[in-house]
Amino acid sequence: MPVLARFYGMVVKMYLQGKEHGMAHIHVIYGECAGVIDVKTGQMLEGDLPAKALTMVREWTAANRDALLEMWETQSFRQLLPLE
């Protein structure tokens, strides 16, 4: 699973697209917490990220939405700038 970005102790990854991964989403690991975030809506689909971490991930996802959707469609992954 390629790492797309790292910021504030969070690691953002995206799985290779497969039948079981139909909706564009990212996986975020933050210490012992993790979350699956819908790229289009920013909604946490599953997981237990703390509220502050989720807010930062949503901000980063919104800023990178076009690039994330392109990567999802093309499976051509690259590093993105972290949240500052």
C-alpha cells in the first residue's frame, strides 16, 4: 500500500484498487488509531481517529481531492505535500 503523505504523526495510504475497494478512499494511521476516509466526502467510513486528527485529514483530503481521485482511477501513485 503506497504512502501518499506523512504529517503530524499521521500516515496516509491508498490501496491498489480492486473489486472490494470500489469507493475512492484513503487509509490513515495515527499511532494505534486508524481510519478509512471517503475521498469525495471526507466522511470516516470506519475507524477510530480522534476528532482533531480527523479534522486535519479532512482538510488535507479536500486540498488534494483532485490528485487523490486521479490516483484512484489511474493507480499511478505519488507522494503529496503534507498538511502544514
